[in-house]
Amino acid sequence: MTELSAPLAEKLARMGITELNDIQRRILATDKNTESIVLIAPTGSGKTVAYALALLRNMKPSTPGRAPQALVLAPARELARQIFDVLRPLAAPELKTVVLSGGRSVDSEIPSLTASTPPDIIVATPGRLLDHISRGSILPANIRRIVIDEYDKLLELGFERQLSEILQRISKHRSLTMLTSATTPESLPKALEAEGKDTPPVTIDGNAASKLIVMDVPAAQRDKLDTLAVLVRELLAAGQTSMVFVNHRDAAERVVSGLGRRGVTAVLYHGGLEQHQREIAVAAFVSHAADVMVSTDLGARGLDIPGVGAVIHYHLPVDEAAYTHRNGRTARAGADGTAYVILGPSENMPPYIDTDHTHYPAEPSDGATMREPYTLMYIDGGRRRKISRGDILGFAVKDAGIPGDKVGHISIAPDYALVAVAAEYASALRQAARLHRLKGQKVRITPI
């Protein structure tokens, strides 16, 4: 990666990135003095790393009273936290990054903003950012670099007024204004037009040829649950995970319950859940403690879940944009993927959906190989107690005697942590918590 400085290349390598992809190289190829960039790239294409490279170049640490100097806006708290997880290791230790979003109190975020070492970069949702600005815990006038991620979603969610207010409050002499989206905009809204700029923005279109195959799945009955259950079991037997999309929260709950009665373990994801419930749902799905995730269109953006082999449209999407973003959960980062559109007897395929084949799902044979079951375990301590992923892995292997390859996904929240272990070792981990200390502390570990 000769285009990068040695320290940044080393940081990317620690994240598993040894070669830049096309959009990342094209971002680096833009002139360093480019003031406006529009990046069109599907989710899973590495666009967060791409705009991080543009954001970080030439940045130097802030000084007290002159911070922050860069801002990344995101439409949802999940996306904000995923951006933070990518940006922080690329910026550290030279530059400090903080994330501000819902799901926790505003007061709990103030110490990180007023510390002796001020934050250089803020990742935030619009409402939470404006809350801090109104309290005086952020001085926005020094922000000269801004990335607005999935800006079309921000507008769709009704944030145009907040966005206009934020742009008015930050520096008028911005050195970078960058907009990203997964779909090509017809025009830029007035709130996002570069003020007083005669030079048009540089547009980088990273929409590569899709590796997505689209299947229509006929359902004999109006209630499509039986068809869905057979399809999910067929995919599981083939080693594929799947996300199921519905249009309403109550429908998501009904589908999760219906799949459970049909022998499929499903987790629920929608906007009516508390933040920690959504985090647990994602962890359960990623760790294979659940067979499938059932989600409203909230999960169509901002969730970066690796290895989703299939997207299932249980309900037809409300429009083409929803269809595009749902499909963006699979066929990510160059991988293949399949979208299944289940059609009831009275439904017609929307004109914006082109299918490749018709698929009739079949129950897997008795001898079909299923995934090894995992159990998601809850630990009543997290970052506030200085517990890390390495601490949990070491505890599971050394104190609980669990083979390292039987310890799966580990995630750390401020006040709790989650770890997935092969189901046969769940009791061993609970017993170890009774007998031993994790990083010198007594913790409770319980299955979810």
C-alpha cells in the first residue's frame, strides 16, 4: 500500500486490510485540497475506510479550546458506533475519537468532551450532536471537516432541519465536506450544497457489478410463514445465514414467534427495542446463537454483519430504495449473495425487482449438516470495569477450559459484555465465573 504512510498502512493491516480496494484508492487519488466529495458506494464496500482516509490526511491533534476539528454524522446510533469502531483504531493514538448517540445519557458523554485531551473527531447522530452544542459541551465553530454518511437516509428520516442547523454552526471555511450514499442521488438537497463553492464536488461512484442473485419464491398460501420456515431451514443446512425483512414491528414479532414454533431460532430487530436489546440481537445472530434475524427496514442500513449469505424479503419492500438497502446486507465486500423474494398468491412482483430464477425451497434431508449450536453468554461487566475482549478470551480458555476455537463472537459495551461459546461449554463458563475472577474481578455470567 505505497499510497499510504507506513503507520497508517500498519493500522490497516491490524484491521485485516493489506490492499486497498478500488474506491479507497480513488479517494486517495483525489487532490488533497479537494473541498467536496460525493461517494456513492454500497454498504460493505469499504466506504467507511475510504472516507476515513480522506478525513484523516493532514490532520493534526487539536489543542484545548480548538476542538473538535472533524465530524462524521450518521442517521442511526448503530451506524455511528460502527463508524467509530473503524475510525478510532485508524486515528489513534495521534488523534482522539469519540462517539455521541442515543442509548445512553447525554451526561455520561460530557467527560470525554471536556477532558484535558480534547477529542479531534466526533462521530454523532444529529439530535445528540445538537444537544451537546446547546449545552456548550461542544464548540462547533472549529469543525472544518465533515462527513455525512448515508445522507439520503438522514433526509428520509426528517433530519434536514437539524442538518441545516449543524452546517450553519460549524466553520464556513470547511476544508472537506463529504457525502456518502449507497444510491446515486438525482440532486443534492440545498442543505448539503457547499456554500459559496464554485467548484463542483468530485463524485466517486463505487457501485461495482453486483454479485447478487435474485430468486422469486412462490408461496401457496397468503400466510407465507410455512414457506419462510422451509427456506430458512434449507439455507441453514447449506451453511448460510439469512436476514428476513418485514415492513412493520408487529409483523416482525409475529414472524419470530411463528419461526420459533416451526423449529427455527430467530432474533428480533426493530426500532421499538431498547439499544441493549438490539445489541444483544446482533450479537446472537453474528455468533450463531440464533439461526436468523427478522428485521424491519431499520436493519437495512447501518448494520455491518459479516457473512450474511441471503436476504429474504418476507414482505415486499415499500420502494426501490428499501429494496436496494435490504439487499446490501448480503453480497458485501466482493462476496456472493442471494436475495429471495417470497410472493403470496395475490402479490405481484414490483417493476424494480428483476429476478434471475424461481426457487422452490425443500426441507433438508435428515442427514444434512447443520451449524454447530452456540450459546450467547452475558457478563455483568464491560469497558467501565476495564474488561477487554482479550481478557474474556483468556478467561474462557484458561479458567473455563474451553478450546479457543469454541469461543466465538465477543462484544464489549460500557456496562456489560457478550461472548458466544459452543453450547456444550456454556455450563463450564458459568462455573468458572463462580470459582475464578475475570481480570481480578468477580463477575456473573449467564446465558441469554
